[in-house]
Amino acid sequence: MEKLKPKAVIFDLGSTLIDYLTNDWFEVSHDATQKAHQQFQDSGYSLPDFEEFWNQLEEVKQFYRDRAARTHQEWTVVEAAEELFKRLELDNNGRLAGQFFETYYNAMSAKLYIYDDTIETLSWLKERVEKIGLISNTIFPEEKHLEELDRFEIAPFLDYKIFSSTFGLRKPHPDIFSKAVELAGFEPAECVYIGDRYVEDITGPAKIGMPAILKKIKGREYPEEMPESTRQISSLMELKNHLDI
């Protein structure tokens, strides 16, 4: 397969540059919610028992997930928490939702790790391409991810960043990829996208004519009938096998 010669490289974030899969995320979310629930109880708020609180929150989140699946409209944990507290007839001005999110996110953030080859790969690319960008599907506010990028020393390598929670639409909607190409200042065919999910990160860029490379994650299920032409890597440094730069 002929190597690509991009002028811009655009990355996904979770499971591509930062490891979000070290832990069972259902368990992490459950534990984070439990910590927030306990904090509110300790502060004197009248809440249903934890399992009822958890079930109601999951019901709200599932509504937003279903909407996103239909429309690609993004949602956030903060929105879900606001809706939950409205249901519980508590704090309609969003203050409790904000407090809930801070406790929830801090518990989850502690589980994140950077891949061993992330900085090495970004350093290699920075010397060879004109722009490096980021598109991330996320249900967290952008400022939290900016903190992560600083924490893991990724930020200096990125010329621009797009988070679905700010943009309003999530991958694979073509508009989010078109925006990234616009910010890069090149044609779609002059860019390449790297991500770990087939539908979001391979079929999405293809809709606007941007080539993409799939970072396959061990243990994750992928479509059995992926086209043979799908470029695949298992680590970021394998990009050298696909890029002529």
C-alpha cells in the first residue's frame, strides 16, 4: 500500500494519545458516582439510596446516548446531572450538578495514563508536518481535557483542538472533520486522521475524502468485514510505516 504524504495529521484523544482503557469504565463511573453521592449525603442533602440514584442517572444518560446515536448531537455529564437533580427536585440553578461533576471527574481523571510512545510520535511528526490537530468525542467539558493535555505535556505539539462537547456534534458527523480540515488550512486529501474506532474514526473522515488510520485496541471488537484497504496500526510509532514525510 502506497504511503501517505500528509501536510497535517489529526488525532483522536482517548485510547489514541491517552489510555482510557486501563480500567473497566463501568466500574470507574460507578465508583465515581458513589463518591459524589456520599459527598452530598455527608453535606446533608436528602438523596435516594445510592442504587436508586445510580439507576436514575443511568436512565438520564441513556436518553442522551440514544439521542446522540440518532443525531450525533453531543451531551455532557454536567447536563445529565442537571437533569437528574431536577428530577429529584433539587437545585435547579445547576450548582449541585457542577459539584457532582467535579467529584465525579476527579475520580475518573486519576485513572488516565499516557501511552509510552505518544510524545515520541508527536515529536517525530512535529518536525515533518505543518499542522497537528485533535478531534475528541467527549461528554466532559473542554477545560478538563485541556488540563489533561497540559498534565501529560501533549499540548505544545497541538496546533488546534476540537472537542465535541464544545463543537456540539460528535464523530462521525462530517462537520467536525470539515472544521478540523479548515483549521489545518489544507484540503481533506492533504490530511490524515488517526483514531481507535472504526465508525467514528475511519468512516467519518472518509465522508469528506480524508484518509484515516485505525489504531486497533487489543480486546475491542471491530467489524468483521472492514475493507482490506483500511490502514491499521497497533501502536503510534507504527505510523512511520504508513507516512512518507
